[in-house]
Amino acid sequence: MCLLLLGEGALAAAKDCDAIQKKSGGAAYQKCLYDNQEDTFKKQIAAYKAIIEQQKVTVRTSYEGKINEENYAWKDIDLRLQLEESNRKYSIDQLGSGKENAEAAQTEKNMLSKIKKIHSLTSTVHGNKLKRLKQRMSTEISELDQAVQTYELQLRQQDMPQL
């Protein structure tokens, strides 16, 4: 976890609480300190959130690339299997239904059946892989979203007095 501290730069824009104390008293001074601290927290959280947003873009881009690769690979396999199915069907038609070619025709029918099963399974595997990639991307994005809340919690907890 990256803790981001803005330090001096954030405090430079803070209200002058000492001047407020002299002018308005202790309650105004405490409110000023609280407001300055809240402003600092907001700036730190905004800076951290900007970093997280960039990481989310990187995650999305990475997974979109993997999904595109998978889709291109699938399309290549899909086209080859469709062509093979078509060739087997053509071969079966050419062999006809006569007894002289019955063995060769049956061999072609068996191969066609195997190719169809492979095609179906390949399609299922492809769909499952896409689903997993999308789920992983979603999980990583959710973890990054959670990191912002965790960071804010850490900032606020480190300011709490020890009980």
C-alpha cells in the first residue's frame, strides 16, 4: 500500500490558525485546526485517487489486450474448424451412399463428428476464458476501488489518539 503525504505544500495553503485563535478564541482555533486537517486529508486522498484511477486504466488496458488476443486466436481456430467441417461434408457428399465407398464415407462421418465436438468444446473453452478474464479485471478494479477507502481509513486512524 502506497501512503501519500503532501506535507509542507498542503500546509502552505492552510488557514493561519494562530491568527484565528488571537482574533476569535480557542473554539475557533480548534475548528481551524480541524478544517486544515480535513483539507489536507482531502488533498492526499484526491492525489491517491488519481494514482489509483491511472492504475485502473492500466488494468483495463491490459485485460482488454488479453481479451482481444483471445478473440483473435478463437476466430482463427473457429475459421479453421469451420473449413475442416465444410471439407468433410463435401468429401462425404462426393463419396455418396454406395457400398463401394461406404467405409471411406463412414471414416469421413466419424472425422466430421470429432471435428464438431472439438469445435463445440473449443467454443466453450473460449467463452469460459473470456468470462474469467472479465471477472479478473473486475476483481482487480474492485480491489483498487477498495484501496482508496483503505487509504482514507489509514490516514484518519493515524490521527486518532491512542486509547
